[in-house]
Amino acid sequence: MRTSGKKINIECIDMANSIIAQLKQKYLTGSIVEKLIFINVLIFVLTFFVGGLVQLLHYSDNFFWRWFALSAYLPEFFNKPWTLVSFGFLHADFFHLLFNMLYLNFIGRLFLDYFIPKKLLNFYLFGTLSGGLLFLLTYNLIPSLQNTPAILLGASAGVMAIMIGITTHIPNYELRIPLIGYVKIWIIAAIFIAIDLISITDNTGGRFAHLGGALYGFLAIYYKDSLSFQNPFKGWFAKKNTLKTSYKNSTKNQKNHAKNNQETQQKIDVILDKISKSGYESLSKEEKEFLFQQGKNR
């Protein structure tokens, strides 16, 4: 009987190692969207497990929430500044996690059709940060909310930044909604924003976090070519060459560059128009590659 028990234990260990190896391989080969979903699910499982231990030990709060959720109380936030981003990986319950991850998977895949994975990660993290900042400002500047105990958690702000970012980039792209048909993405985004504004008194902190993420998503795309920061002292201390002076007329090069940019933009417009009418899958391989390269250059 003891031998049989040891054999079963070994088989269980081998099975567990196999599952862990498969999950590890899936994570390493997955897209940035799949990695973010994997991390959120893993943290939720750990939070759930720790929450069970907390109840058994009769503690009053959950370790993960206490150290990684964002508190509206400023002294507590200043003691744990990392919570301005870490709250975006915590979820209150299973359905909170489920809907956020479904939303992230759906809109994240569309985002990656136009931008590189690093940009999606930036939108997720900076959207989370922006949502957290607006949450803090709301609870510390609005008189009726001051001194109200509140914590913020959830990936909604980061996901909203991705949603509004891709909407700003391709507002006329049509998504197929079951039982409804094709709907332009800007209409869907407007509905989400309207719901947050109308329901602002319900889950106030979460609603403002959504709006903060949405604001970042819009500004990051809309002003991507307008926001530039230059060093005002650039060239002051450069070594001057007094032995030779040269002059180049760059007018011709500038005209050629402007012409190329115009032709590129016209080609992009034609492809986007084709997507809005027939969907992304209607593009040829060359058109998809061209669109992907342009997304990398933005």
C-alpha cells in the first residue's frame, strides 16, 4: 500500500510539473496581450489563495489588497507609491477579472494590428497610472468625497486607454457585434464613456479611473506628432570647424520628403477605407505588411 501511495504521489508531481511547463511555454510564446492576461489571472489566483488563508487566520484584511491596491488616503499612498500602477493587476472577484480580460483580449488584438507590442504595454501601464491619478485627485479635491475611505483595483483604466487609443487611430473601423451587425468603433467607445459619465455616482472611483485611462489613450494618439521636447542648449557647446564652410540647399530634399509622406498617407487612407468597408481580413498580404510597418514607425 505504501508503494502504491508513493507511485500516485510521483504521478501527481509529474502531472503538476507538466502543467507548469506548458503554462510557462504558453507564456513565453504568447503575445503581449496573452502575457498581460496570464499575469492578471495568476495574481488573482494568488490573491484568492491568500484571502482564504487570511480568513483562516482571522486577519481583517487581505495582504495583496493592503499592499498593492491604491488608497484614496494620501498619507497611505505616499507610503506605497507603487500602488499607482500595481492596482491595475488586482481584481475584486471572478467576474470583475473575467470581463476585463475578455475586453483586453478583444480590443488588444485589434490594437496589435496597427501598433507594436511595446506600445500596447505602454498604453496599459500609463493608462493605469492616469486612471489612478484621476482617482486620487477626485477623492482629495471634491469636497463631498474628501475623507471617504476608498481603494481602487482593476485593469479597467489600462484597458480603456487601449480602447480609446485605437478608436482615436481608426474611428471609422467597424466591429461585428452579435445580433446587431457592424458598428463603428467610435460609437462603441462613446457608449462606454457615456455609461461612465451617467453612472458617475455608482462606483465613483472606478468611473473616474476609467475616464483617466480614456483621457491618456486619446491624448497619446491625438498629439503623438505634436508633442516634442527639444534641448534648448543643443549645439551651444559643439566644436566649430573654422577651416571649411559648406552650404547645402535642402529645399529639394524637403519637397521629396513631403511628397513621400503624402503618398504614404494616401495609401494608408485607402487601406483604412477598405478595412472599414470589408474588414481587416479583406486586405492582401502586402497591404497588411505595409500597415504593420507604418504602425511600427509611429
